[in-house]
Amino acid sequence: MSSSEHVFPGEHVPAKHHNLRLGPGLLQQASHIDSSESNVVASKAGVLQHSANRSKWWVDSNSRRYVPAPQESVVGVVTQRLGEGYRVDIGEAHQASLDALAFEGATKRNKPNLKVGSLVYARVSLAHKDMEPELECFDAQSRKSEGFGELKGGFVVRCSLKMCRNLLDSKHFLLPLLGGKFPLESAIGMNGRVWISAKEPRQIIAIARCIEAADPDGGGLDADGVRALLETLEV
């Protein structure tokens, strides 16, 4: 099966690797014949994709409903403080939990003081259909923040999950095109939320308009279309 073949819910996927990681749209199930083996099946319809070394597999489909998967980056909003941690809205059916110690250099005496309404850029550390997701704001291997943590200022744009995947692709035209016009910062969540920041409010508005216009669920503009839109926005 090639990485561009369509799959449907319940269909078996030939995903095998010694360090196998499954992304959105795939589930691992125990084999009915041999309990020591497991099968990978699709949980939603879409295009089957895998990384170059075939260690990571996922189903690419355009949706606005986010289903968390381990190691995915998300933009969340703190909704509640709970003892030694927080509850965070990541746009999923259940709130996610974020431990106050899951930050670079955090200790019981020195930890972040997030408030309700604070934005965070985090990584999904645990995702299971029968449990609430768990988040962390550092790289699990290096224990460094690697860009994760509280997001201050800026603005959050909501878009389709497909658009988020496009923006995470280094070959996609939009962010390099915008970055050539003016300095900007971004944090792209796989949960349909993109945090953006720039020096001037009109630039932030322009970035948001361009993301929405290039979204396959929106105008689906290409690079030339976005350039023409930028001219009308006078940035």
C-alpha cells in the first residue's frame, strides 16, 4: 500500500516498524489469532500517510474535530487551576491536564504561575480514548522547552486541521511568504489553532486573514492569491 492510498474506518493498515508511532486516524488492536501480535486499523476515512522511514503513520483528512494523538503539538487555553496543575481546553471532547512541573526547569518551589485564560503551546504526552489527555511543555528527551510553554500576547487563529498540517510542512508557501514581508512569530497546533504575533496589530490581522484565505476550508488561495490579498491589506 502506498502512502497516498485512501483508507476507510476498520480497514487494516500495513504499519510495521520497531519504533512505530501512530498519528491521527489510526488505532492499534490486539490480534484475535495471536495475542502477542497487534494490528493497525484506520479509525477514520482519509489518505494514508507515513514518514520517510515509515516509523510514523497517520490518516490525512480535512476536519475541524480534533482527536489527540501522542507527541502532537497543540495550542490550549487554561480553564482551571487544580492543585499542582491545570486543566486545558485543546478543542477536544475532554479537557486535558497539564502538570505544573511539566515545564523546563520547573520544581515544587519554582514553577510557572498560569492564570485562567492563559495560552500554552504544549505537546500531548498521553492520549487514550478512555482517559483525559495529558500535556507537557518541554521536549520529553532533552527536557528543554524547545519552544513550548506559555504564549504571551499575540492572537489565535482557528482553522481546519488540514491547514495546520500544511503550515507545519516546511515546503508550504504561506509562512515564508509572510515572513519575507515583516517579522512574525507563530506556534502551530495540530488541534486547529495557530498562535501568531507581530510588531503591529495590522500585521497580525493580515496574517490571520491570509491563513483563513489559504485554508482548504476557506478560499484555498495559492501563493499568487495571497500576494494579491496582501496588496489590498497594505502591509
